[in-house]
Amino acid sequence: MGENHCVIINLRKGVVMTIAKQEVFELIKDLPDEVDIDEIIYRLYLRQKLESAEKDVHEGRLVSHEEVVKETSKWFTK
């Protein structure tokens, strides 16, 4: 297998993440020698969420601060 192969991880129902095997190695390399499997899964999940957010920003899927304040203020009105 070469470096271009991918690892596919099903993080939860309906969410599938594809990541290059080399990227997994880099992520794990930065962890301590003793690490819990939940920490590895969390780091992969966090990485996926950050990449998804960056893609949303790049593609213009944003909500302004003003829109957030307007919508959330409705939660606190009586």
C-alpha cells in the first residue's frame, strides 16, 4: 500500500470521514506514547469538524454575528 490510500472511519451514524493514511500517521505521531483510543477518535472527529467548518467558510455558508444575536434573542424573550 502506498501513501495515497485512504482510511474510512464511520464516526457515528450518517457521518463518514475519508482521510489519507499519511494524515492519520501525522495525527497519531503528535500524541503521547500512551493514549486512549477515545482520544484518537476524538482527535479524528475534531479534525473532521474543523475541515467541514473551513469548507463552509470557503463556500460562503456563514451566519453573521447580527443574525445569531437576532435568532438567539428570541430564546430569552417572555
